Amino acid sequence: MNINRFIDKYFNHEASISIEVFDDSNIYCVYKDIVEALNFYPEIELTVLQAMSYCFYEILDNVLTHSGKKMGTVLISYNHEVSMVKILVADDGMGIKNSLSQNQEYANIMEHDAIRICINDCVSDGKGMGYGLFSTMQLIKNAGIILRIHSGSHELQYDGKNVIIKQADYWQGTIVYFEIHSNKVINPNEVLGGRADAEGNYNEIFDENDSLKDLW
């Protein structure tokens, strides 16, 4: 996988980029280490982290569940000067069209239509609930700048209001990239539509104060 391609296209050669490779054996550790690294910065709004962490894990899990590959790559950067977090998760698997085609409902779907509907609620190849990309879209609507999903020869771009599908250079697999404001106050559970307790789940894993209270 050409990491330099991602850096050139999405990260503009930023100085501080974290790059991790994950598989079934370390997905949780990679997820936890990255979110904890962001949690280290007090200027990042907690409610954004609470919602983002849920969406982030769902995207990581999508690679192992739907791509047909055993590993994926994640890149992340935080720019405090412009209050922005950038996250990219990529695989070189079967792609969104071929994945959705495993579901009889989408057996004959065209690639551009597969890209268009993959962010809709409950759209899945049958191996999951079809909620990960939908929840990420909701995150972008509440705190985001842009969501880009590239698979095959098409790319979806969503700015919180409009969805655009464009022709793109061919990518074997799927790239999910998004930028979010790190200083915006949101309601994380509202972002997830009440389907999960983003606030409670995050605090259970990452809130050091709660852990310290348990010690006393």
C-alpha cells in the first residue's frame, strides 16, 4: 500500500502524522492508542472525541468485516492551529460495490450507486448493521468539514449538506477519509441517534478521572 500517496493527497505533507497498520489481533489497541493520543490534548472538545471514537472504531472494523482483507492502514493528524483532526482508513480489498453485491438486494448495483448509498442507514452486505458510515456522516453533519469515500473509480464527497459523486483514479479497495473540527461542542449521543451511548462508552474506556475514583 502506497502510504506516500495518502500523505500527498490528503495530508499535504504535514509534519506530524501517525501511521498504523491493524488487523484482528491489534485493532482494539490501535484504536485505543490513537484516541488516547488525541485525548492528551485538552483543547480538543470532549464531546467531539466521544462521537468520533465510536465512528472511528466502526470504520476500522468495517475493513476486517467487509473488505475481504485481514488488515488495513490508518493515518491520523491533529492540527491545533486550525482545530482540525484528519483521519484516513484504507484497505486494498474488494471495494464497496463488490462487498454490497454479496447482499442479494444489491446484487446488480453499479459502482457509483454503491458509493452513493453506502452512507445510508442500514445499508450492508449482510455481515453487519450498516451503521458505521451512516454514523460517520452524522458526525460530519454535526462537527465535520468533509467526508470522502473512495472505492474503485468513484469518490463520494460530503460536506455536511451535499453529497457529490465524482470519477476518481482507480483504487483497489476502499479509502474513508474525514476532517472534523476539534473545538466544536456537540451532543455525541444525538449524533448516533440514540443507538449507542457514545458518551458512556468513551468515558468507560478513556476517562482517567473515573479510573482514579475507583482506586479511592
